[in-house]
Amino acid sequence: MRFDKSKLPGLLTTLAAVLVPGLALWLRSGYSYGAGLMALGALCFLPRWVRYRQSPGTWLLVALFMGMAVMWYHLSVLDGGTGQFDRPVKFILGAVSLLFAMCYPPTARIFLWGIPLGSAGAGFMALWQVCVLGMERATGYTNAIQWGNMALLLGCFSCIYAMSFWHQRSLLWRLLVLAAAAMGALASLLSGSRGGWLALLPMFLMLMVLVRMYRPQYFGRLLLGCAAIVVALATVMAFIPRVSERVDEVYLDVSNYLHAGNSDTSLGTRLEQYRLAVQMIGEKPLLGWGMQGYVDEMHRRVDAGDYGRSIREYNFIHNDFLDIWVKLGVPGVLLQAALFISLLWLFWPSRRRMALWPADSTPWREALLLRILGSLMPAMYLAFGMSQQFFVHNSGIVFFVFLVVALWSSLHGLERASGAVR
């Protein structure tokens, strides 16, 4: 039996889509394998996809990715030389890979398995690092905050995956996916990443809206489920010393900063950065200070004793929008806001969009799941960015961009199979 070479690009994008979440958190640079494979496929099969007729939504995402590349070129000026292109190139490769994946979309059913795989892998990695290696916080192979937040995202996505097919799959399947979700949440707890748990609020609110739209009879159960999750988390926090200590530190850090001006703590440093950012934004709100200008002015004010020395070592502010605003002004804020708002608008599972498939059919459930996950990406990243500049780190850019590519192209594959698009 001969292999059909025409199927090779589709197999490649499916494998790459699985690997993006599947290996992200338990292999060194695990988020890069799927991204690299998809970018390689885009280059190898360029003549095949370059003339494919893309949708307006896809071109919007491409334009926004390219805009982010330009923005991060200016924000990486201190890296100098080729280092200045490191972050922009990832957005550019994401844009190119998106065009390729839209022509040869991944198989949604297979891609979705990468989510619980990555969530479970993160949990095992966290247990290994904390319980076997004796590390104070699970970090994977990257920053503990980044890693813990991405583990939380995959854990939440796995839970929604289980809910979406609860009555269609076997008991064993449900237990496996729920166990993977729990492992992702455990990984986040063991990472000690506290700020990321703010992302649960927009997730719960969005799920409540969607349940009211599609399953109003389950709205009460969802509220009970949310309450049960809160109780479970509180219990875990109380009985895991490392976690309870991190929670107690929140009150101590804030109290010490407000009453004693101590900025030499994790939260104290952030609060001092926010105070500086608000002051500097007020002086140049429209166009910002520029990357070099911000660093020079921040150093000057710290050296003059106006702000705590703990913030001097950071070239970025631990808040996405404050960091961009103080450096690039209103245009930078509008660009990042446009990216998040556009993703929410493109993925939102309206009744009109979901009418392409018979209600409750397998493609309908897969499309609904992809749209929910795609809508949650900007909401959760926005929450993550409240206490961390997520796109400063390579893991934050690659994971975000290529998971969006996988979600959007997989959704397109379902729509194309329905006959709604060619």
C-alpha cells in the first residue's frame, strides 16, 4: 500500500499542533518542537499554500502578529545585534505558519489530545522537581511564573475538554482527562505562581455566559462546581506548606510595602514598579519613553533615591499593559488590546457560527470546544499579564502564538469539512 504524499502536509500540521501543548512543559524548550515543525513545514510546502485563499479573519491575525513583531523589535533594542530580532521572528514565523496551517489544517480530534498530554506532563514534572529533587518551586525548564501559568491554562483547558464530551466518551476517558486537568492545576500550585490564579475569574465568567447560552439547565451545576473547585483549592493551599506559605506572603508583602515602604519582596517590587510606571506614563502618555529612555530614566530615579533599588535590575515592568504604555505609549497599548479583542471576537461561539453543524454532533462539540479555548486564550493571558510581562519570555510568545495557530486552523478544518468554506 503506497503512501499518499498529498496527505503529508496535513499530517505534519496535525503532529505539530499536538506537540505545541503536548510537550510544552515537560521537555526542555518543549514548546519549540511543534512550533519549529510547523514553521519548517511552511517553508518546505510554500509553493502549495502560498496561493490559498485566506479568510479575512486569518489576514487580521497575520496583520496583528506582524504588528506585534514590529512592536517587539522596538522593545528589544537593548538586546542589540541579532538578539533584537529574537522575539519579532517568533511572531513572524507564527504568521507564516498560520497561512500554511489554514491550507492544511490539523485534525481537531487528534490535536485536542495534546492538551491533556501537556497538562499531565506538567504535573509529573512538578512532582518530580518538588518531591524528588527537593526544589522549593517547580519551574520546569523555564521561569516558575511562566511555567506555572501555562500549566494552569492547560489544566483549565483539559477540564473544559472533559466537560465538552462528558456524555459522549467512556468513564475511563473522562477519568484520564480530569486527572490530567488536576495535574495541571497541581503543577501551577507547586510552581508557587500566585498571580496566574486571577485567570480563573474571567474563565468562570465566560463559562457562565456560554452555559447560559447553550446549556441553561446546567447553570446551577456550574455554580456548584465552581464553589467546589474553590473549596478544593483552599483545602490544598491549607495542607501543602509551600503553597500556604506563598499565600501568606501576599499579605505580608503588601502590608510591609504599604506601612514600611519595603519594596525588597516579590509583590513589593511589583508595587514599586507600578508606582513608577504611573508617574512616568503621566509625563509622556501618548508616545511613551521608548525602551532605552525608560531604562535610563528608571535608573536615574532609583539612583536619586526616589524609588526602591529592587526595581533597578528589571528592564520591564511586571504588567503587560503598563510596560508597553510607559515605553511605546498609546499606540503600543492599542496594538496589544487589538490582538486580544480580535481573538475574542474571532473565536466567540455565537449561535450563528455554531449553526454550521447539527447541534450536539461530534463536529459541533469539537468546534464549540475550539472556540471556547480560543476565546479563553486572550482572557487568561490578560490576567497572567496583570503581574508578569508574559511576552518578554520566549516561552510566553511561542506558546501563545502557535497555540492560537493550532486552534484557529483546526477550527477552519472543521468548517471546511462542513462545506461552509472551501
